Amino acid sequence: MLKSSRSRHTGVTRGISGRPARGIVNRMHTEVDRPNAPRPPAYPIAYDAGKALAAAAAKQGNAEFAAHWAGQGAPLAREMPASDLVKALIREWQTGR
């Protein structure tokens, strides 16, 4: 999901865990946490129910109910080993690029 164009659209939802958290928008955001929907039960009840729903959907090849946690900078993610990323970030910080 981080590599997809969908990573450019994140939103905050309570539908996944019962607590507000930002992730890549999917059906958990748009259908479970839709406007005027009842507030989900407290954590961890909502989170456990969300995991069960995501697992059932995944068995059918559907990732629309998974928790794709991501911040607003998700499209800026770089695919590389963590050690290389840290070196690149330090180099960029030191050179201003």
C-alpha cells in the first residue's frame, strides 16, 4: 500500500481500533467509520473486532479492512534497508538536501 498511489490519501479513523489513528484510507475508514456511524467500543474490543474482520476479508483476498497505518508523509517512504536510510537521512540533514 505504501508503494501505491493510495498512499497519497490518508485519514484519521476510530473504526480500526476505537482510538483515533491515521492510515491509508480504505473501507474501514469509509464504511465502518462513516459519518453518523455509532462510536466504536473502547480499545481493545474494537481493535480485536477489526482484526477479525481484516482476517476474514484477507482470506478472500481483500485488504480493504486491514490497518494500513501511515502518516501524511507516506508517499515519501523510501524502500531500502534501515541502515541505508539512516545514513541517507544523516547525509541529507548535514548537507541540507
